[in-house]
Amino acid sequence: MSANQATLDPNRNPAEFRIGSIIVPLLAIIAGVFMVILDATAMNVALSSLVHDFDAPLSRLQWTVTGYMLAQASVIPLSGWLSDRFGAKRVFLVSVVLFTVGSALCALPNSAEWLILFRVIQGLGGGCVLPVAMAYVYRLSPPEKVGVVMGMMGVPILFAPAIGPVLSGWLVEFHSWRWIFLINIPIGLICLWVGLRRLPKIDKQRVATIDVPGIILGPLAFAALSYGVSEGAHGWSSAKTLTGLIVGGIALILFIFVELRSKTPLLELRVFRSLDFSAGIIVQWIAQFALYGALFLMPQFLQQARGFEPFDTGLTLLPQALASGLMMPIAGMLFDKIGVRWLVVAGLGLVSGALYQYSHVDLTTQRVDLILPLLMCGAGMGMMMMPMNSHLISKAPRDLVSRVTSLTNAMQQVISSLAVATLVTILTSRTATKLTELQSAAGGAGAAAGGGASSAGSAGAGAAAGAAKGTAATPEAQAAFMEAMVHGFRETFHVMIFIAIAGALLGLVLRRGKKPGAQEARDGKGKGEEAVLMHG
């Protein structure tokens, strides 16, 4: 039988399964996911360079990040329906092509407006890659080997954000910001070439009609909510924040109402009727809040309080990336044997311990002081992240896998924005309060630095904090500002400890449920035929 005619039996004996049999298509999927996530973390490093090159204000260039995020948030809810309607292979490869073309275009412009437009094109392609890839890999795996295979796919999800600042910092500092986008072109072409030749074809699902109200309301709801909570970092009462939250909230309520009444919903919200799924998604949201907080805050501390350059910051955080990458395959094997509960509890326990050590940082903290907590944080992330995703997917009917990955990824987009915005709010508030106390104690000596406190926690705050320190009237004012900032970081890390502990405790309610292999056997071929894989 030729490669083009070969089929993979969904009820094949897991003992006969070898990773080598799917390693080439798996590498194509991993390359696509890595490319998309890497690029999402790169622009923050390049913003200061873009301000100089384009002679444009930071507020305008920030839309290269915001536009990309909103484009992703708008297409993620559509990815499951598109996969069912047109086939996962076709949607994945078209998304990779669109992202690669967008990357090539992003390397060309000489104006901020064109770069923003091309970043939106990038985001439209990148938004479908991760949810489609997760559903793809899940269906590619035998039921009793899901943890191992999903663990391998999870490596780029945590490794890319950690290596992104190192690579992008090096490219911006020693070459050009345009190389941040140019490096995607060969990766995308290789991914496309391998995918066309070796990526298995998953049968399409029967999609009776188009859920027109859902297609309109879903992207609007998640994009508006993502925008509203991200703007909350600059002020929860601002017009932009309130507009995003109100429009997103109304659209979400209407979307839920429409989807629950629709016979062919865009997102299958009825999975929330499963107590196991509902408990799992709540634990995932809390865990993600803690994880994204740790990923966001420590780089900010190193650059703002310790004065590290982006490249040095990336090198400092490298142990975290290595630990998560090494732990993910191990966690995948453990998931297949013991389920998700103790992996989540142990993983968030490690993250809690790391956050406790982070809460003792000061202006003398050195790179070597952070190695142990970074290893703990990375290992904790790797231990629970992909097992949690695998657990949620396993709680849904197999024919709804694409819709479930769309749902979980759409919500993760909002939760990660909410995590950053909330932590920025806490950081800014605690910094300003401490600075006021220090100014009062010093008789107002630090007043000149006070104006920088409100911007100390924003995504682009490195430059703002540096400007505040540089314009402080006296060394005493500079010292007061830095002490207040470090206090703000410590207090924010303290808050995150309790969030991580709460997630660990809630993880105890997670149940493993029935073994997937046994369930598949009971379902028979009628249920399994939707996952038949044919090389195309």
C-alpha cells in the first residue's frame, strides 16, 4: 500500500505504537506552532527600535502588538468550525501560508501604518495554528499515548516565549528588527513542504449549516474582551477599556444565548454540562493566570529594576525554558499513567515555591540567585500545562475535539490578557503607594520621581521607568523610586503565590475518569471512524 493510501486505525494496539511513525508530521506541526508563538513575543523587544526607525510615537506602534492580538482573538473561535468544514490539514497549512506571507510583508514597510496592517495579516494566520495543531495532534495519537505526544507538542509552547527575547534582542541589537520576521520565511516554507507531503489527512466532520450569528458574535466577543482587558493595564476606567469590556460583554452574552439554541453551534458550549470539564477549565484559567503572571513579571523586574538589556534578560530566563522543555515529555508519560490531578497539584506547587522566592527579590538580586526559582517555575509549567490541555480535550466527545480546542484557546487569549492587565494594575498601585510613603517620610524629596510610578508596570514600561529615573531631581529621589518599584514587584509576586496555591488546591478535585483506550473500545468503530487518518 502506498503512503498516500495508508490509513491509521484509531483502534490500533497502543503497545505497537512508535513515536517514530508520526515524528515527521509531528515536527511539521511543532515548527508551525513554534514560529507563531515565537513571533508573538518578539515585538515588545523591537518597539523602541521601531520608534526610532519610523519616527512614530510608541502609542501608535503599540498597535503592532495589539492588532496582532486582536486578529488572533477574532479567528480562534472560527478554527474548530473551519477544521470540521474544510479539514484540519488544509486549514493548518493555509494558516501557515498566511502567517509566512504576513511575515515577509512585515519585513518590508517603512511606515508604522503598513507594519500594523501586515501584523494583522500575520495574526489572522497565526490565530488558527495553535488550536488546530492541538486538535490535530490529539487525533494523531493513540488514546493511551496522548500524554506523550501532546507533551512533545507542548515544548514549543513554553520554550518559544522564553527563547523569543534572547533571539529578538540579539537580532535587534546586532542586526535589524526586520530579521525578526525574515527568519519565519524558511521555517514556514519547510513546514509547508513537509506538511503537504507527510501530514496525515483527518476526515472532515459533517457541518450542516453555517452558524452566521455565531461567526459574527464569537470573534467580536473575544476580540473586544481581549482588547478591553489589555487596555485595563493603562486604566480600568478609561474609555477604551470600558468600550472593549462593554461591547465584548454584550456580544458574549448574545453569543452564549445563540450558541445554546443553535443546532450547529460555532463553539460547542454544551460541554460545560460535564462537571469534569467545567472543573478542569476553571483550574486551567487559574493556573494560566499564575503562569502568565510569572512569565510576564520576572522579565519586567529584570529590565526595569535591575537594568538588564533584553538579550541579557533572555539569557537569564533560559533555565526556565530548559526546565519546561525537559519536563514536558516526562509529564506526558506520567499523564498517561496517573492522570492529571497530581501533575497539576505538583506543578502549581513548584510554581508557588518559585513565586515565594521571587517575592524576596531586591536591587542586589543577581542572575545566579534566580537559577533555582527559574528551574522550579519552568518545571512546574512543563509538568501541568499540556496534561491539563489533554485532560480537557479527553473530556469532550471525539467528534467535538476541534470545537473544544477553539473554545479553550479563545478563553486562554482573554485570560492571559486579563492576567497581565490585573498584575500591572496591582504593580502600579503598590509602587505608587510605597512611593507616596517614602516621599512623606523624606518630606517630599522624591516628588520629582512620582510621575514615573504610574507607568512602571505597563508593557512598554522599561523606557518610561528609565526616563523617570533619569529625570529625578536628586539621587535620593532616584533611590526612592527604585525602592518603591522593587516593593511593588515583591507585593505583586506575593499576590500570585495565593493564586497558584488556590489553583493547586482546586486541582485536587480533578478526576482521571475512564481510561481512553477502554472508552474507545466501547465506542466501537462507529465513533472512531471520524478519526481515521489517511496520508494525503
